[in-house]
Amino acid sequence: MDENKKCDKYEALYVFNGEDALYKHIKECPDCQNEHDKYMKISALLKEAAPLYFKKKKEQKVSSVKKIACCMLLIFGLTGAFLGFNIYNDNLYQNAWNDESYISSIGLPTDEYGLLDF
């Protein structure tokens, strides 16, 4: 092999030939040996980082569930408060309209709405 040229057979041997042909070539070629060592280091790092990645992913999932639960609680709480406030006000208005008007209570003539009638 020419000294200025780098071997580029590693990927082709890995994809198209079996492991035996790849390892045989790695023993003979220092360029492919260096590339193989680099990939093995990356693989080891990935295997080491995988549990941390999945732990973080699980924590994010739990965090997302907590956020959704808080939002739902807030929505239901505000809806309940709003409905309760409206029911309270409706009862106040019904009581105000059901009671005798002030004008009729002092003896002045009123119409069916409780307003002064001339």
C-alpha cells in the first residue's frame, strides 16, 4: 500500500463481509486497526452512558407527567371556582328579583318589574 494513501476498506468489510474477514484485515492494516480501536472506544463510552441517558429520560417522563397533573388540577380548580362564583352570583340576583322591590315596600305604585308606575 502507498504510504500517502489511507486504507478505506473498513466500512466495506464491516458491512459486506463477515467478521472473520474484517478481523483478518485489521490484523494486517494499521489504518483499519486505528479506526477499529476508535470505534470500540466510542462503543464503550456509549455503553457506559446508556444507563445515565435512560435514567434522565425516565426522570423527564415523570417530570412531564407531574406538569400535566398540575395543569389539569389548575384547570379543574379554576373551573370549579368560576362555576361556584357564578352560582353564588346567580343566587344573589335571584334573591334580589324574587324579593319585593324597595319602591313597592314603601307603598308607591309599581309595575310587574318592580319599577315605579305613574
